[in-house]
Amino acid sequence: MRFTLTSHALVGAVAVSALTVPRSVEKRLTHIDLAQFGSFPTISPEQAHSEAEALTAILGDGPQFSGHKSNTNTNTNNKSPVAAVDDTTTESEAAAAGTCDRNNPAVRFEWRNYSADDKKAFVNGIKCLMDKDSSGSFPGAKNRYEDLVSVHQQLTPTIHQRATFLVWHRYYVHVFESLMREECGFNRAFPWWDETLDAGKFAQSDLFTDEHFGPLPGKTSDGQGTCIDTGTFGGLTLHVGPGSGFTDHCLARAVDESLTATVSAQFVQDCNSRTSYDDMRGCQELGPHAYGHNGVGAVMAEVQASPGDPVFFMHHLFVDHSFRIWQNGDASRTTTINGCADGNNPCTAITMDTVLHSNGLRPNTTVGAVMDTLGDYLCYRYDY
Ligand SMILES: *[C@@H]1O[C@H](CO)[C@@H](O)[C@H](O)[C@H]1NC(C)=O
Ligand SMILES: *[C@@H]1O[C@H](CO)[C@@H](O)[C@H](O)[C@H]1NC(C)=O
Ligand SMILES: [Cu+2]
């Protein structure tokens, strides 16, 4: 008994000294083993193509609204000067009245159409969330941005590889947008990223520069990821993930341009040629969505905590754009949905009343509320 107590005390003393007296100055970790991140499951572009229904011809990809925009809004803060149109309403302004003016919704501008000033403000808005305290309600989160990451990690089993995927991630991007606007004062239009224009050359996009999301290095010769140590997010420590764990790790990337090359307009269109929501969803999820994640690599390639890389939201804005383009193909696609809402056998069918939630980070909503991006809950369109 006495011996046991003594040895416990000794173990305690050793543990404390290890924590308080660093053995030597820690060498900064610059590379990271990719095995811990895993990858998103995929289908091949050929599979998506050969099984696609021959409907691409009738699926337009033009703007999802018609009519003239009123040019009365003079809030220049929200204007993206690169863009030709005068779309100056923020999403919260547009939806504030409880009804969306379909002729004057907020516009999400493709990154190339987004001004240099807006790009900087957007990145700084994300940094602002990272510099704010966590609410303390989300496992593992050490700052406000990580509250979001933790929500995704915790809900992973219910929001992936089932019908909830596209609608939940649309809601999740909206939750992110609400935090940016309400807690970091971001008051401009939102961007999105047309990945198909950067397929095979993601690393050359100006998204991946020190000014914006930081560089996109390739795998090292021994197959490792690289910690991002320059730019706005340089030297970032992530506390949520990898996987379902909570292990401090760096923001790492490891681009594979052979994977990003498959994120083509053809692949997106092949998926969007499916007429059933859930078929389209499965194709997008395991197709362009998965290749974008795996292509950027490391943190982004890990299903549960991938929002730890802030470029996650640019990627999911792209995924949401593809979903909206599919919806433009038929009016019924904003009012009907099919597929499984859970993993039960037999599963519970998803309906317009299925609840979407964020573990309390933001109020719950329903599938029906997010189906139309020009409805009462959401009020935005994409610039093209
Ligand atoms: C945005 O860019 C795309 C392609 O680069 C172009 O087709 C589109 O018209 C632009 N939209 C606006 C609003 O400038
Ligand atoms: C939000 O939805 C979750 C899951 O359905 C539920 O447990 C929770 O009680 C809901 N919260 C509110 C405030 O309705
Ligand atoms: Cu996800």
C-alpha cells in the first residue's frame, strides 16, 4: 500500500516536470504523416459518366433567377467592384424582412469576380473567428472558428453518405456566414469558388497565396503533408481532429493535382444529369466533392474535422453552387426530396420537415427551409 502511494506520487512528479520543464526548444514541425487523415470515399468520373442519364442537354447552367435587379441599394461596402452587376444586398439584409426579394437577393461572387479588397476582408473575417473565444459548448474547440469545426466533427455520422449531405452542408455554410456577419462584422457579399476552372491546377489559384488561404504544397518526396507556416493562417494549431479525436496538429495540406483534375465541369454535369435528388447527391458527394477534399489533401482529406482548413468553406460553397444549378433544372427540385435521413434499417425517409441542426451553435431549421436559396430562410443567388 505504502509502496503504491509512493510510486503514484513519483509518477505525478515526473508528469509535472515533463509539462513544466521543456527538455529542449521544440523544433517546429513542418511535415506531418498523412495516414492519420485518411480520405473521402469516391466514385470514378467514368462511373458517373457512363451511368448518367442523357439529360445534360436540358440542364441549363445560367442564372437561377430572371428579371431586373433594382439598383437602389447604395451600400458600397457590400459591392464587389470586379463584378459588373450592382448586387449590394447582404444575405442577412435580404432575408431580414422574412421574405426574400427574388429580384434583389444577395449574390455570391465567384472568386475571380470578387474584388481584391473583398478577398482580404473575407479572409480576415475567418481569422477574426479564430481569434475569438470558443463558447465552451463544443468538444475540443479552443476558439470560435473551432466551435464550427467541432459541430461538423460531432455530427459527421448523420450528415455524410446520406440524403442529408447537401441540405445540411447548405445550412452549415449559412451558419458559418451568420458567425462571420454577426460576430466579426463581415458585411460584404460572399464569394464562392468555381473549382472546375482550377481543375488540375488548384495550387495556381490565388486562393492559395499568403494573402488569402496560404499556399498549397504537394506531398513531400516521402509522402508527407506540409504544415502551412506563412500567410494569414500560417502557424495555426488545430485542436479538433484528426478524426473523432482531439490532438493538436498543424494546418497541413498535400495537393494531388491528378485528383483535382477530375473536378471538372463534365463530372459536375454528369452528376447533375440525374433526376432523383438522392442519386445526384450520391454522385456529387462521392464525385467532385470528394475529389476536391482529397485533392487538397491532409486536413481537407479527413472527413470529420476537415473544416479545420478554412478553405473547406470555399469548397462547400462550390458544392452548394452545383446543387443550386441542379435545382434550376426543374421547379420541383426546391419542393421535393428523397433518400435516407438516418442510418436505420429501414431508414427514415428525409422530408421537408426533417430537422437540420448545429448542436445549438445556431437555431435549428428544416430541410424545407433551405431547399430554396431564394426563400424566407435563405436569400442568395450565385453570380452564374
Ligand atoms: C463572373 O465570372 C464569370 C466567368 O469568369 C462570368 O461568366 C460572369 O459573367 C461573371 N459574373 C459577374 C457578375 O461579373
Ligand atoms: C434542435 O434539433 C435537435 C435534433 O432534432 C433537437 O434535439 C433539439 O431539441 C432541437 N432544438 C430546438 C431548440 O428545437
Ligand atoms: Cu462535411
